[in-house]
Amino acid sequence: MLRTKLSSVPLMSSGMAFDDRLCTELPKRKLSQRRWNMNSVRLKFPTEAKDLVSAIESRGLKIGKAMYQGLTGLRKPVLDKNNILHWPVLLLYAEVMSSDFIEDFCETEMQVQEFLCQKQRFFSLLEDTAASHVENIGDEEKDANKNSNDGSSAGKGSSKWVKVNEKRALHDVLKEPNFVFQGIPASIKSSKLGNGLLHLELLVGYLLKMGDVYYDTSQTIDQSGMEYSQIGGKFETFSTSPHSRLPPLVSPMAAISCSASDLQPLLGAAANATAAAQYICGRFDAVSNKFVDTAYAVDNTYLLFSAYLVFAMQLGFAMLCAGSVRAKNTMNIMLTNVLDAATGGLFYYIFGFALAFGTPSNGFIGQHFFGLNKFPSQSFDYSYFLYQWAFAIAAAGITSGSIAERTQFVAYLIYSSFLTGFVYPIVSHWFWSADGWASPARADNLLFGSGVIDFAGSGVVHLVGGIAGLWGALIEGPRIGRFDHEGRSVAMRGHSGTLVVLGTFLLWFGWYGFNAGSFLNILKAYGESGSYYGQWSAIGRTAVTTTMAGCSAALTTLFGKRLLSGHWNLTDVCNGLLGGFAAITSGCSVIDPWAAIICGFVAAWVLMGCNKLAEKLKYDDPLEAAQLHGGCGSWGIIFTALFAKKAYVGEVYSGQPNRPYGLLMGGGGKLLAAHLVQIVVIVGFVSLTMGTLFFLLHKLKLLRISSEEEMAGMDVTSHGGLAYVYTDECNDPAMLKPGFVVSRTGPPSSAV
């Protein structure tokens, strides 16, 4: 048996008060709640109570026994050394229990009725109850009997000892009328903000006083509600994410917190102290909401800007492709890039986004948001759709380069629609959706305890586009003249190094949105509040690793090609640079800059090796897209599994405290195993789908143009004329003077 001394107390104001002025701001709060929910999509949380307790303590938060018991599942009360009984309890705000408040906040009549019914049900706990298991002791017996006889309640100054069996259900204890201050039990959902976090989500309970410390016995109906730690009468709070049963370690933005109970002692004993404290806190809360709105706006603007950068890569693809093909096919290849964006946009809107991120779903494919129905949601906003669409059309643009100069226009339309509307979305669902079977964002059952760390898409984007292009080019066969009658390679270089360089720099610029933008938001602290280090630092590091990988790959290609061919080749250096970017895309957020240099160095040799192999196999890819994106993308996936740093993995993927990391960094081989699985399943799935599609187009004679059209050039035969008049300078007599040796970049056939 445990004994607790009880005495009556005035109702304490909980950390935030709701008066009429604040209630008028409910629509704004609902909007703030939705906005906060979206910002937490990619937050990950501890899954073990002990991990959560450790995380809270590491942030410098104190945890009372009641809180600790609630987290660890110890449901019996504990009597501490100060003779204060601790229950596993939560905080209650009694000021918001009016029916009007419920009706104002709820969005549907069903929600209103549900909350009102729950409210009435818990009212019944206080009706027709009487004290039981009461033992009067010592000098207090007379006072206790006197109070009991006159029917006084806890609010009338009664005091008695109550014998409490630790096995007794908490709601039975609450029926003790002298044990419970007659506050109103709650069952309410609210978006009131404090410390930047959600408050009041489906709580019920009663305010108690035990000894000199106030406790509340609220019970959570929904475990996504708030939980509190109680220290000396002051409540400290944190909140859970709507997408997890456990709280995030950080909020999107720290907001101003104000507690009327803290201000009352400072205002003296004036009769209106409570009202004054509530008014002051109300003003602070209003300002706090503005800060939260600002945080959402900043994060949303960051994501939109990143989406614009990724979309600008389409211009880079167009320029790179135009410069890499012969002049007679310039308009054709640029038009295909325009159609990749337009066709991909329509089909990704109707089907693609739903298949990729339509939650709730299974591990294989999304099931909601077709045509952005019921959008935006608590999980996603329009900015996220735009960002993901820009990724989808990037994959389609990769494929178009592999089959350039010999493909029918209708084939471009068909493959682009199928790739962006079906193939790419399913792959991205596997590795990026919270429900995907190999996603690191899963709450449980992670692949090899880790999931696949493909942060910005070396596999999801580059390997998918590269393998799709590989099958298209294989089934079509090489361009006419690419190999002579003896099978030897004949150079068919593009007509404009200027356009190649312009496209390369545009892609380089857009890659900062591609990689660094994949964080999705920027206002997130990794350390203590006020620390200089946070997600903004990780974003900067990601931009640096991206840069280092590209620079390393470009220089390695420059000197490597010089050793192999004797030339400083412009196009090869540009492709090497892009190969470094494709490789670093997977692990850009979880590696150090020095490791990025290694990544780029190896990526350059992978690209040169793939090009040599393609030449041996008589494989023709005008932009080296399959070698660059497929080969370097595969290397990037493996590289991440080797060099991912433990600290960075813990920051970016914080859901599992002991998540595997890079093999060469001491993290074991589980991450490498997961990444090898990714390569196998992407190659297999894309081969099955896109390979089959290109084969069917070939059989239906819808894939390759006729030899006459190919020789004449597609600009003339399909698009009404040449893009511009082009002269092959290799035929200029001024360049054929005695003693002047021309290093031909291509045969006369490269001209119009």
C-alpha cells in the first residue's frame, strides 16, 4: 500500500491559456498544423523507449519519474523520497473543453460528434462517485471526517489521507472526490503551438495535487498526442510527429513559449493576475504562430527554389544534347527534350506522383493522390510535387540521349510517358517513400536494418535513366556509319563544343538543387537550440561534396584521356565532370569532402572503362548516357555503402539510432548488401519494363527511322528544315596547308 497526502488547491493554469481572443485564431492554427506536418515528412524517430529517454536527456531536458515511467511502460505509481506519489501522467488544459471550441476546430460533423461523445463519456467518471479505501490517521482524522460529513469537495479545503493500492486502476483512483480537483476531463484535438510544436492532441484527464507538486492524470487516447515531464510544478513539453508515435528531436523552428503559471508569481497577488498572465501569454503565442508560419514559408521557398534549379537542368540537357549530335539533328533532339518535360509533367501529374508517394500504400506501389486528388495533404504540399516532377523528367532526359539521331518521334512520346508515369515512380516509391520496401524512411522492417541510402538518386534517377537508354540503344542498333564494315569504331562527334560546355555548366548549376535540395527543408537544428550546426550546415556540406566529386572527375578524365589518346578532349572532360556528379548523388549528404574526391576519381575511370567496353561491343550511345549515368550511378551506389559516415547517417536518417553505415568507415557490410540489392532490382525491373517496351516498338516498326531519313537528317525530314547552316571546318582549305595536321573530331559525315 502507498499513502499520499492530498489537499485542495486552486485550479492552476496550464502552460497555455485559451481565451476568446485566441479562439478566433483557430483557422490559422489548423493551417499551421498542416504546414508543420509537411515539414516533418522526412523526420525520423527513435523506436525504443530507452532510445527516446536517452535522446531527451542528451538535449538537456529533465525527465520526472512520471514521464520516465510513461515512456518505459512502468504503469504503477512510485513514492519518492519526498513522499510524493508519481503516476505516469500527462498534462491537461482545462480551458479548451467547451463544445464551441470543439465545433470550431473540427473539420467534419463526424469529428465533432466523436469528440463530444468522448467528452461526455469521461464526464461520467466524476458522477455518482464516493471515496473508497479511506483510512483516517492521526490529527487529520477530525478534519477529514468533518469535511467528509459536510460533503465538501477537493475545491473546498478538504484534506485527508487516502490509501492507494498500486495495482488499482488509475481511473478508479480518479473517482475519489477528495483526490481529484473537479476540473473538466478532456478529449480534444488542437493545433495550439508552443516551442514550435503541436499541443493538445486527444488528451483526457484531471488535475491532482500530491504533496506540494501538481500532477495531471491525463491519459492519451491517441499515442500521437503530447507527453510532458514535470519538475517542481513546472511543465516542460515536447510533441510527437503526426507520422510517428515518438517525438522528433527537433522542431522545424523554435517558437516562443509562454506559461501563465510561470508569470502569475511575478505579477503578485492581484485578483486579475491570472487574466493578465493569460493575456501576456496570448500575445506571445500570437507572435509564436507568426514565427512558425515564417519557418514554413522559408522551408517551402527553399524547396521551390531547389525545384527551379532541378528544372533548369532540362535546359542543360537540351544544350548538351544539341552540341553532342550532328547539326542535321539539332532541332529533333531539342524538341525531344521539350516533350520530355511536357509529356512527363502530364503523366506524372495523373499517375506518377500517386504511384511514387501515394500514402498510405504497400511496399511496392503508391495508391493515392492520382491527379493530385485530395491534395495538399498533411504529408505533402504542391512544392513537393513540383520537385519530384523535375526529378522524373530528368530520368527521361537521360534516356533520350542514348537513342538520339535515329529514333522515331512517336517512340519518344511513348517511352517518355511510360517512364515518367509508371517505371520511375515505382522505383522511387521503393527507395524514397516512407512505405517503400527498401526505403530508409520506414518505421520498421528496414532492409538489412538500414534501407538504401540513395539520397538524391544515383540509383533512382541515374541508373533508371541509364538502363532504359541502354535497352533503347541496344534494340535500335548503332547509327549508320558509326562502325565501318570491319567493325572498327568511327568517330561521330557532336557539332558544337560550345553548346556542350554551356549545357555542362547549366547542369552543374542545377545539380546543387538536385543534391542539396533533397533535404526538402533547411530550418532544422541537429544540436541544442541556438547551435550553429544544423541542417543548413549539412546542406552546405552536400554542395561541397557535389562540387569536389565533379572537379575530381573532370581533372581525372582530362589527364586520363591525354594518356590514353594523346589529346585534351573537351567533350570527354565535360562528360567526366557529369559522371562525377552522377556518382556522388547517392551519398552526397553522408560523406566528407575528402571522400567525394575519391568518388569522382573512380567515377572518371569507370566512365572511361565503360566507353572502351561499349566500343568493343559495338554499342552506340551518342551522349554516352548509359555509360555515364548507368555506370557512374552504379559506382555511386557502391561508394555510399563504403564511405557513409556514422555521424552524418545519424543526422540525415535519424529514425534508427544504430543504423549501419559505410563498410570502410567501420559500419559493417549490411549497408553494402542493401545497395547491391538496389542495383540488382533496378537493373532487373527497368530491363523488364523498358526493354519490353522498346522491343514492342521495334516489332511494330515504331522505333527507328528509315536509313534515308537518317542519312538526310531528321531536321529536314521531320521538322521542316535545318536549325542553322553549318560548315565542317575540317574541309576548310586554309586548315590543310603543308605541315598542318588536322586532328579530326569526326568524319565529313558529321556535317550537314
